[in-house]
Amino acid sequence: MLTVTKEFTFDAAHYLTKYYGKCENLHGHTYKLHVTLSGEMQENGLLIDFIILKRIVKKHILDFLDHKNLNDTFENPSSEHIAKWIWNKLENIEDLLKQELEDPNLDQEIKQYLSEDGDLDKSESGKIQLHEIKLWETPTSFVTINND
């Protein structure tokens, strides 16, 4: 099995509603997110194209969290809750990948490269699973969720 990881960052504010101390006040973080997928390398030499993974994470995660007050999305936006939400959004990565590959705005050259004969049913879909999410709230504090 092979794993592929892409790193993302986003800025967001939050306050913890079930916490007593300075984190109960509104404050912000630059979060770092690692999304790791696993599977077997395809004939084209890839597990997944990083461009496609970036599009999926941007559309399903970053567009909802970046430069937002996380309390508008989560009752108690702890890193644990945020990481679990991200996991749930990306857990069906094969379905998200298939949706992305069917997007008419996706460059045809990328589609051709991802499925050498142009048949999307034989492309990356069906061979990939979400392996791990790591979410850093600070440079030294992070949450990990994986399928182990």
C-alpha cells in the first residue's frame, strides 16, 4: 500500500464554549491540515493527482473554514470536533473523486492523464481511501484521525 499526503493551511477564529480559561475568548489560529490517502499506484504512476486532491479539499473543506468564525459552523469548535468534521466530509473520497473527474470545467488534459484511455470509470476512482487526517491548531499541537 502507498500513501500520499497533501498539506493545506487556513486561518480561522473560534472560542471554546465548553472550556474555562483564555481559550473561551475569541481568538484565531493558522491551522495546518494534512490529508493522507492510501491505495495502490495506478498504471499512470500516480495514486492521485495532487491537483485533484487540492480541488476536493478546497471545495469541501477550505471554502467552509478559511477566514471564518468556526463557532458559526460548530457548537464547540475544538480541534477534535473540526478534525472529525473534516474526516466525515472526506471519508467517501472515491465519490468525491468521481464527482471531480466528471466536472466539465476540469481540464481535458488532466482527465486524459488520469485515465489514459479517457474512460473515467477506469481512472483513480475505486482504488483510493482516506487514510489519515492531521489538524494542527498550533505549531506544536495537533489532532490525528486515521482508519487504523
